[in-house]
Amino acid sequence: MSATPTNPLVPEPWKVQRVHRDTADTFTMELESAGGKRELPFAAGQFNMLYVYGVGDVPISISGNPTKPSSIVHTTREVGPVTSALRKLKPSDCLGLRGPFGVGWPVVEARGADVVIVAGGIGLAPLRPALYHLLAARNYYGKVVLLYGTRTPADILFRKELQNWHSRFDLEVHVTVDRAMGSWHGNVGVVTTLIPRAPFDPHSTVAMVCGPEVMMRFTVQELEKRGVALENIYLSMERNMKCAAGFCGHCQFGPTFVCKDGPVFRYDRVQPLMQVREI
Amino acid sequence: MNPLILDRSHFDTLLEALAARGYRVVGPTLRDGAIVYDDLASSADLPVGWKDEQDGGKYRLVRRDDQALFGYAVGPHSWKRYLHPPLVRLWQATRQNGGFDVVPEKVEPQKTAFIGVRSCELHAIQIQDRVFMGGPQVDSAYKARRESAFLVALNCGQAGGTCFCVSMNSGPKAKEGFDLALTEVLEEGRHYFLLESGSDAGAEVASALNLSEAGPEEIAAAGRVVANTASEMGRALDTADIKELLYRNYENPRWDQVANRCLTCANCTMVCPTCFCTTVEDVTDLGGEHAERRQRWDSCFTLDFSYIHGGSVRPSARSRYRQWMTHKLATWIDQFGTSGCVGCGRCITWCPVGIDITEEARAIRQSESAPQSLAREDVNGD
Amino acid sequence: MEIETLKTLLSEHPFVSGLNSRYVELMVGCASNVRFKPGEFIFREGGNADQFYLLRHGRAAIEIYAAERGSITVMTVGEGEVLGWSWLFPPYRWMFDARALELTRGIALDGKCLRGKCDEDHELGYELMKRSMQVAEQRLQATRLQLLNLYDVRPLSTEAR
């Protein structure tokens, strides 16, 4: 993983290049280093802690292209004071960045296999870098399938990009929504309903799953039903984070620290933990 | 270096030698009915002739019938208040040119000598060393404070009412990790300290005191002190397979029982010498020109410790007590290679309702060999 | 359409997977090939549930119409899936609308015909019941997850600090 050359607890100033509203409550920010020169190499699945002056910082998944690290892209939902404050930033405004942190998606381990990516809601954001990586190194992988579910058609993220991907011959994209009006002619139903008929070979597949915890649990069940081995399924977990460097203790999930042992976990390793309520 | 003898009447020469070398000298002192850690000017500041009586939820000081300088066990303070302080500033930021500049806090701690570090506390310091310096990320502030500390260990002359260092293999004899180690001996009219050196820095200070070497009788006497302490432990904890035991028992009804008593007051985490959890606070001045981030002690017992959007992962007292105890005795081993508990007994003493970690561990262990009682509890439990 | 071809098409559908060839033949006797244009209604709420459909190609929306909201799609059903089970239980009426979203082809199975054959041969009845229950179970599970509104985040006054 990319090492943070400076103190992981001290933010560095970065500037907002662009802000773009994706949906009613989700937005994407592109950042550049305040000095203008610095790149931030990262692995797909890693996150940064973004600090708004005087307000606080929060963990936000990097949603951009790991093969193009000169501009750092984050996609996040507006859910509290810090993300609301982030939302108000305009191009050339300053924010603080610490990172990247965490263990990313197994894009190397997946070589030689089919890859099925299952994203629920904002979960598509930390998975998008994995997709970029796979497409940039397409020959290493078998079939690549993206299954994406969200609440309604208005909540679909990265629509244009999805449409581009949908038209590629080397990528299958299936999108579904939980509910829709009659004008939507796509799939309606939870994302797990896309799994039984998705075109991948369960005996030679690596699955990368991200979304609400309930959705991930049921996704794993469906994948398992199709014969995907639990050690070939990877999830991205989320817990309260303060330091993101393994010192503050907040993000503990059983014996793991989500900030440094995750957020991506191999499912068989965390399965016993996911079965304990309030762990 | 062979053990030396430091007579009680010359004890202050040790403190003076440390002060002369630029050390701030801190150690136990009596304040507000408890023995706490604070600055020491001389041995007169020590709780001379005092003893503590400790039990679940109970701490009292009583007079000894001798003038021992260290005739008590540990109090509510641990050395983490110096090495991992309750409140520190991490950095400051000032508005500048449409953005802001960040100035990390310079950590240049004064050299500090800790007087009277018990073996359990040495282990606790080493445990926190692993947390803050043993992984891929190093907490540079902790490292700076740690490297500026001089440890004068003290082999306990009596076990506290809630002590169980023997069970946790963390005492009572200090084996390593100290600069100097003292054993206080009061025997046959004599009052002296056996002094051992554990590092170059310690040897340097010891040699400056011009002490005579200890004879075999004195070494034996010091050995008796330690052996006596080991034999009078107030508690015991069976650590055989404790990690697997707790991993198997996430749904044990015992957690419901202890949850009925636990106030989630977080006392245990504050007095525990290894608990390290912190949170951060971001503050600005009224004008917004100046912002800073502070790190302060936090506790997994608070409701918002595990808060993520929508709610807390551990809303119940049951899950929070379980988290603390399972972390301390089990998951800590997977995280850092050792137990998180050193058997100092503080969590038992300072719990307002006297919850006893050794009793809880025993109950869970016994519930496995007594399925009958488990079934009964099960009916009332969940 | 030739019976032989119908039998092949029927055998290919996942709903029939593992069913004894004899029973597949019994089903063929109640089967016919159907095709719906985009936007065409397959069945309407309140109508007689005379048939159910094994979809082979395309996508159909299961809809409810609410006057003030228009038609709401609660689920879509596609290739390899089953549309309708109201043929099994009295009063044999459709509870929802179903509409083809794109060109949709499938095999229609006559409910009354099949019910008759199931009454005669309980083995066939048991096999069809098992498969229909499985479809119902999958729908129920998916519906429960839909109800959770998983992607919603409760509005907060304070974020984790």
C-alpha cells in the first residue's frame, strides 16, 4: 500500500478543483494538491480523511481512477455536519487531507478469474476505482460483471459512465432499482435478484461487494448459493473512525481495525464476526 | 552490574541525582484520600507509612505500623497519564491566503523520571509501546514521550486486594524494561532498598550514588519480599485458552447479567493502564481565524463510541461491556501478540458497583462445564 | 408450434429443471408459445388468473396502479424467471398488473388445464408446488429487502464526532 510520507494524524492542504452534484444527496469532488504538484498514489478501495477547517474530518472513499493519481476524486453522501460543510466548498477552496488509508480491493488476486462487482447505493463509489483498474488491465481477467442496485432511478450514480460501460463488449453492466415509476424500463428489485442469472463462472470468480451491511450479507448468500467460495468474496466494511491510523480504537470490528486491516476484508475471515450482533 | 544497597536515609540522593540530570521527578503522593502520581520534590512527598485496602468498588487508605515509602499497591493513576496524556493538541491551523496552514504540535517532552513503577505497570507500558510504535504507523508523539522517560521500578512489598499480576505473568518481580529497580526491605531494624540497574542510563545514575554492593543476605531478603507478595494476590484469573474461551462465548447469558450492573461509567477504561482509545475534537476561536485539533481519552463504554450514520453499532450496555472485556483479554492477543491485561486490579477497585473481571472470566469459563446452569440462565437471559 | 419444439423450450427453462420427462410432457399438453410487444399488458389486476408464464426472453414489470401516483413498478421479471402464481389458489385472480417492458417471449401454461392434471397426478402437483414455493420464497425475500429501504440514511442532527 502507498505509505503516507508525513505524520498520518496531520492533514495536508488540498484544493477543490471541481464539485459536481450526482444525486439529491450525493456529490463528487475532484481535488488537487495545494502546491499543485503532488500526486497521491492510492489503491482501489482505500480512503482519505477529509478535513473541513474548524468542523472536523470524515473518512471518504476515493472514487477516482488509481491509474491517474494526479487528481483525487471522492464521492460522498451528505449525512452530517462535516459532509454538509464539504458540500458547500467551491473550486479553489481549501480542505485538509490525510491518507490514503486502508487495505484495498484484491485486483491482483483476481487475475485469471472472472470478476463480479456488486454495488449497493453509495457502495458504487469505492468500487469504481476497482473497475477502472480492471478495465485498464483488462487482459488479466475473465468476464467482468457489474451489478448495481440503488433506491430509485434518480439515485443512479455515474449514469453517463455506466452507459458507456454498458456499451462495451468486454463488460456486463446490470442496473436495478428498489422502486420506480412506470417510465423506468430497467430492472426493478433488490440487487441480489441480479445474482442468480449474472454471467460469471462461480468456480473461478472473485466477488467484490460494497453497500449497506444488510445488502452485503444477502449478496454473499446469493453468491454462495451459486457456488462462489467464501474466500473469493470481498466486502468493504465501515465503522466509526477518528484517527484512521490504528491508534484511537474506534473502528474495531472484533479483532480487526477497519482502518488498517480493512476496509476491504475477505469474507471468510470476517464471517464469524458478521454473525454476532453488536460486535 | 551487581545489586547495590541504598539505605532509606539516602533515598533522596537518588531523587536529587535525577533532578540534577534535568529530569522532572514524578511518583506516588497522597492527595484527596488516594495515592496518585504527581511531582516529587523529596521522599517526604511519598505516602510514607500508608497502606491501601482495595476490593471491588472499595479503596481506603490506612496507616501502616512502619514507615515504608512504598507500602501500598497501585492507585487510580497509571503512567499513561504521562506517556499517553488525557488531552493533547495534535496541530493548529490558521487561515491564510484563501486557505489555511497547518502546524503540527512540536512534541519535545521534558525528560521525566517515574519513581515506583510496579512490574504490572512496566508490562502495561510495554503493551502500549506495541500499540503506538509496534505497527506500520508510529505515533511519533508517544515515541518522543516514551524515549524521554526514565523508569525506576519498584518490586511490590505487598499485593493489593484486587491484584492478580501472578495470573497474568506480569509480576510481582520487575524483570526487564526498567532503568533502575528497587526492592524495599524493612527487616530487623534496618530499612533499605536493593537497587538493580536495567540499562546504561540506570547504571550511570546508580554509579553516581556511590553505593555498596549487596550481600547474599540482603539479596535473599529482597527475594523474600517478592515471594511474599506473590503469595498474597487478592485475585486470580485462569488464562488457559482465554482467547478461544471468549471467542466462543459472544452469546453467553453472563453478559446480560453483568450488563444489569454495569453503569457504563467508563471508570475502568480511565484507570486501566493499557486502555488507549482516544477521540479528536476540532475547535476554533470565535473569529474562526485559528483552529486546532485535540486528542483526548475516550472510552468504548460511551454510546457514541461506535456511532456510524444512523446509530451506534453497540447501543446496549451488554455489547459495550462485552467489547471491553473481550478486547482486553482476547482480541488484544490477535491484535498485538499479548494480553491487554496486566492484573493490576484497578478496574475492580474503581468500578462503582464492583464488577470484577476475574469473576466474569471465571463465570464464563464455568458456564461451559456446567450446561445445566447455562440452560437456567438462558431462560432468563436473552 | 410443434409439440416437440415446445417440449424442448419448456425443458430449457429453469423452472422445469430436474422435472421428470413424463411430467414435462404432461405440462406440454397445457403449454403454448406467447409473445408480447413492448408496453403490452400481459395481465391486468382483477383479471382471471388462467395462466402463468415462463419467460424466455425480455422483461416484464409487475405494477400497481395508484390513481394519484400513476403506475408503480414493484418488481421486474426477466429471462429464465416465472411470472404469476395466482393460478394455484382460489379465487384465481391477478393481484397486480404485468406489462412487457420490451419484446418478451415465453411459454404460457394454462392454469385450469394444469390444475386438472395435478389433481389426477399428485406427484406432478407436488413437483409444481415445490417449484412455485421456491419462486414465492425468492420473491418474499427480495421484497423484504426492498422494504428495508436500505439505501436510506436516517436524517441526523450530528455526525459521528
